[in-house]
Amino acid sequence: MVAEANGRAEFRGALIGAGFFACNHMQAWRDLAPEGARIVGVCDLDAGRAQAMAEEFGAQAFTDPAEMLDAIRPDFVDIATTPPSHRALVELCAPRVGLVICQKPIADTLEDARAMVAACEASGAAFLIHENFRWQRPFMRMLDLLPSIGTPRFGRFSFRHGWDVYAGQPYLATAPRLAIMDIGVHLFDLARLFLGDAVAVTCETQKRNPRVAGEDAFTALTRHAGGGVCMTDASFHTTLRPEPFPQTLAVLEGDEGTLELREDYRLLIHDAQGRREEDVEPEVPAWGEKPWHVVQDSVRNFERHVLGVLRGEAAPQPSGADNLKTLALCLAAYDSAEQGRRVQP
Ligand SMILES: NC(=O)c1ccc[n+]([C@@H]2O[C@H](COP(=O)([O-])OP(=O)(O)OC[C@H]3O[C@@H](n4cnc5c(N)ncnc54)[C@H](O)[C@@H]3O)[C@@H](O)[C@H]2O)c1
């Protein structure tokens, strides 16, 4: 269906879920309008939110997703709601559009996630997960450099901060599963991107902030199919000055070199010749601001990639089918932490 769209000048999209994060989606789509993507409909169960966002971005407002699909017949749908609604929305959209995007985490359970992938496969719709960490500029650069360090043997991806994420996303404070489902999905996606599929995970979770229901810190160790091992850790209750949020720090050791992403977007490249440093800080979009720019720029990079998929020029990164393995790894990490043992995802 997407390949048939090859050669089209403009693709018309619809956004479902006009909440906290969706403004980044909409700003980035607006930047991409000259390249051929336009959001023409915005839907939210909350009429005020739908109306406000539709007005700001020159789209039509709806409160019923099915009604919106009938009225505007979009080429693609961008789902920016929280996981409980993902399955029903993907199943609604898959038969009616050529491409479906769903925010991370894909779903709370593998059963729901598999049903979503199956719905898109059955209708022929392309299915992407809005997994934007791999589209952050520092990680795009590290992926370019990966062949230069030889086979990756060890990785570390770390996201530790004390930023009040609960102010903008109050539902995070009451979520029974927090750090792994919210940030672990991103870090495990990176671990799989750089080291290949994970074959085993060992994980410890912690509740550090007494105001928060779920685990707000975790430390995981994964073994990967190629023989590499990786540490991933995140904390939402860490005091660091200056506050590093929302930077992810990383180390990737290969047989012939090491890539080290330090604070302030300093990428160190260690190899037989010595050590050199690159500045991999992303630009601040015209509508963006620090410290969010790394996220905002990654949303636009991801959406530009979606446009490539719509044109038939690129394969989904990551696809829903690929993302099943990341969700399985997250759920295995919870099993490991609860049962105190190494688990195969
Ligand atoms: N990739 C990232 O960097 C990143 C960052 C923040 C949030 N997120 C993800 O984005 C998603 C949304 O997060 P948020 O903080 O914006 O949530 P939010 O609660 O602020 O917004 C969600 C919106 O969806 C609407 N909604 C829910 N069900 C709906 C339905 N069936 N039809 C129409 N509208 C519906 C709600 O009314 C709400 O306005 C989450 O899955 C979250 O994990 C991703």
C-alpha cells in the first residue's frame, strides 16, 4: 500500500491524542510540510485539547477517531496516546490507512502488541513505533561509526536524572510499572540496535521516590546473540548538578575501538590512532528549547524517516514487529527483578 504511494507529492496525516508529547509531533510535522507531509486532522477524546491543537496547526478537530478517518481519509495516522488505548486505535486504523505510527511503549502486554502487528500485517499497512531515541543525533552518529570499532562486545546506556517528569506527565506517578516501561523501552531498543537481539536479561528494580507508585530506577544486564553484553540503567530520582536530563550517556566497546558518549553531547572515539572528540549536540529547532532539543530534533528525524517509508524509500525503523522483541525484553526484565533470576525474553 505504501509502495503504491511512491512518487506522491504530499501525504495527508491524522494525529490521535493531543496531549503532553503530541505538540512535538505536530511542530515537527509542520517543519516537514515542505517535504511532503501534512497533518489535516487532530483527534482527542478531550474536545478542548483537540480544538486547541487543530487551531494552532490549521487542521480539523475531532473527538471520535472513526469519525475522523471517515471524514478526512488520511494516508497515515500518528497515534500519540498512552498504551491502554493503543491496541484498539491501531486495530481501527490499520484497515483504513497505508501507514500507522504508534507511540512507545507499543502496549502493556505482548498479547496486545502481537494483535496490533497482526492487524497491520493483515491489512498491508506499514507499522512503525515512535521510538525516537535511536533517531537522536548522537546515536545516529554512533551508528555511522559502529563499523569502525569492530564487533561490539560491551555496551552501556544510562539515563539518570532528577527532573520532575511528573509535572508534565502526572500519570507516570501512579503507573504500577514506570522506569522500564517508560525509559527502559528506549534503552533496550538502543541495546538491540547496537548489539543485536538479547538472549537473556538480569534486572534489579528500585523504588526511590516515595511519592511514586512504580519502580523509578532499574539496572539491567543483557547478553546479546552476537556474544556482546550490555548494561542499561535509569533513575528518575538522582541528584546531579548540572541536571543532565534528558541526555542518555553511552559506551560501546568493539574489538578495534570504543565510542563514548559523555555529557554535553561530547562523543569520544578511541582507537589505535588515539582519541578524538566530536560535538554531536543536535540543533535546537526554531520551535524548540534546551534541554529538550535532543528529543525535539529526534522526533523530526523520526518523522522524516516516516516520510521515506511513505514514499517507499525506507523500511520502518523500528517496525512494530521488531518492537515486539523490545517489549518482550522489558517484560522479561520485570520477571527477572520479581523472581531474582536470569530470564530469556
Ligand atoms: N518518545 C518520547 O520521547 C516520549 C516522550 C513522552 C511521552 N511519550 C509517549 O507518548 C504517549 C503519550 O504521552 P503523553 O504524556 O503525551 O500523554 P497525555 O496523557 O498527556 O496525552 C494523551 C492524550 O491522548 C488522549 N486520548 C487517550 N485515548 C484516546 C482515544 N482513544 N482517542 C483519542 N484521544 C485519546 C487523551 O485525552 C490525552 O489528551 C505515551 O505512550 C508516552 O509514553 C513518548
